[in-house]
Amino acid sequence: MIELKKISNYEWKIEKQGAMKVPAIVYASEKLLKDMQKDNTLEQIKNVATLKGILKNAICLPDSHCGYGYPIGGVAAFDIDEGVISPGGVGYDINCGVRMLATNLTKKEIESKKKELINQIFRDVPSGVGKAGVTKLSREEIKEVLETGSKWAVKKGYGIKEDLEKTEDNGCIKGANANDVSSRAITRGLPQLGSLGAGNHFLEIQEVDEIYDKEIAKVLGIEKGQVTVMIHCGSRGLGHQVASDYIKAMEDKYGFANLPDRELINAPIKSELGKKYFSAMACAANFAFCNRQMIMSWVRDCFKKFFPNAKLDLVYDVAHNIAKFETHIIDGKEKEVLICRKGATRSFENIPIIIPGSMGTSSYLLVGTKTAEELTFGSTAHGAGRVSSRSKALREIRGEDIKNQLEKQGIELKANSWKSIAEEAPQVYKDIDEVVKVSNELGIGKLVARVRPLAVMKG
């Protein structure tokens, strides 16, 4: 058992020991901490704290659970000259993220057409493992997508320029060079642009059922009783291949000497390989921004078919798996650092944060805080976080039972298979209400509104 020192109700410290270069800080309630202690989450964050050039603390957020290399819910900052970049610090689903739309409709207005509406979206938005999108692009066009992200989609008529202003980094991470993405990654991504994917990805029609901060909600265009939409997906096979390519390249070049875990394979940030990985990762992130932008455009079209006067305004789009160069206060001084957020949401003062729950549970809208910038390098939780593996879920849960359970709650569900429903059942996730409560009470995210599902489309 890893020894933890309790700092406060929601803050725990693993003291610097052995090869650790900095302490590890875990932000969790006792309930959430018990979940983390059931897998290797704490061991993983200890290992992250041994990486070269890491600054201040290695961080576990309230939804943390075991991942590849880093725990999901792990955050770390690195000195640009001395530090390293690790694909395990971003993950395979580069820029898996979520966007939220606010409509001018109410639950009452859509109730009678809810089933038809989700069926239409299910037809018009491709989903599933390996499922192709509906847009046929040349290799040259996909390279433009990789370098310009959502801007390409808006240029092609998928949305409006105001959407870019409400997307993290305006829907385009700088430093992306498509030449750093392998031909195989492009081949995998080509047919998948504009598709939801599988696993924990979803598209959800929701109702705002609680407002916690009326003033901020009003600024964001959110009010009680309103219908909202969430789109949760990432960079599909392209991002997965980018991660695989660079993990192998780093293994071949640097080997595993002095690594506590081979999954933490890395390259110096300023090395040629480190720079190329960052560029390819930025390309995959831009693919994901573009992907969500296109899906949003089709969702808008679907709503218009049933509600000709429907308006769907983007509230915000946030990345969950990303490495970025940002300025933070380190030892009392402003310093540009590399921040790795793996299953974590950016929390900058007054910028929207979207924390989706699991299928059938509430999701939340928050805004970032100054406290998060001080405590967690401007980061907070990204979702409920798993407590059970997919294989265990398949052994113990029937998809048909989950569908029936949701229907009793008045929630329509569309999915490609019973298997995909069982794997993503609400009981395989942590308590989203507890995760958000910890974020809010710690001050690393300020609660604005809660939404509950009316209809769910699973990848």
C-alpha cells in the first residue's frame, strides 16, 4: 500500500522518495481515493514523478484511474529545456474531448419527437469501431485538416466562424506539420473524419435541470429547462496510430533504461523525435477538433428537420487528452512549460469546463478558476472515470437490461450493439456527482449547471 499523507479533506500527498523528482498530489474524497487504491493509479502517478524535468508536483485528479503509462486523470508539467514528452502522458485517443451545444428548445417541445430525432442523428452521424465517416477526402485535403483543424471544417461550410471562438485554441493546435504523421495513420484517419467512434464516445440530447450560478449560466446562454447536446469523441484511428508510431520510435531510439515503467517511454522535448511527436500529436488533436465540428454541423441539420426554427449555439469545446505549451507560475516566477493532461480538462479562469457523466447519469458545466491555475496547472477532472474493466462489465452486465433501465428513466438509447451498451453501463464508472463535488469544493472548477440525459447515442 502506497503511503499517503492527508493534507486536507480532498488533498493527499505521496512524499518524494526513491527516484521521484517531485512529490505526487492526489485530489480526491475518501470515497474516490478508495477506488484509486483498487488499481495501479497511485503507483502510476509515483512513476510519473520520476520523469526527467518534471516540475512542482505530479497530479492525480478526482476521476483518476489506471491508464497507459500515466493514470487517466494525471497531469504533469515539464521544463522545456530539461524535460521529456511521453505519448503515455497524452494517451492513444489524442484530443478525445467534448463539446456542448445550447438550443432554443425545451424538453416539452421535443418530447414527442425525441425518439425520431435520436434515430435521425443515429442515421446521419456514423459511429462504431472502424466505422467510416460520410466525407470522402483526398490525402492532400486530410493534411490540411491536420494542420488547420476546425478552421478547415468551417471553411467547407460545417458551421460558422463563431464556433471557432468557442473552441479550445480556436480548434487548431499550433505546431502541427502533417509530414510528421505516418502514411498508415493518414490511411486510418482518411475514412473516419466525421464519425463518432466507439467505446466511451457518445452523443447525448439533454435537459438543463439545475443552475448553480445564474449569472455565469446567462453569459453562457444556459437556462433551466433548456435542451442541450453533448458530443464526446476524439481522433479515431489516426490518433491511435500516431501514438503507436511514436511509442515504437522512442523505444527504438532510447530504450527503457532508468524507466520505472516501459509505458512511460519518452523523448526529450527539444530532441528531433520529441518535436516530431508534438507536431504529430497536434495534427491528431486538430483532426479531433475538426471531427467534432463536422458532427455538430450534422446534428444541427437533424434538429432543423424536426424543428425548423431550432438554433444550436456552441457553448464550448474542450480537449481531454493533450500536451500543450503554457505559461504557469513555478516557484513564484512565470515560466513556459509543457503541460500533459491525460484524461483532464483545462481549467483557466472563467473558461467553460464540460464534465460528462456516464450513460444515464447527469453531466456538468463548470468554469475554470484562479485556484486551479495555482493548484493543478489549470486542470480539473474530465468525467466519471472507470472503476471496472470492459471485460468484467461484459461478464456481469447485459446490454438489454441497461436499455430497459434507461427507458424506465425516460431516456432513449441507440447503439450499434448490446456489447457496447454493457461495456459502458453506469455502474462501471465512478460517481460523477462526487467527482464534480470535489472539483467544486476544492475550487479547481466552479459549478454552473447540471444536465440530465433525454436521449443517448453510443458509439
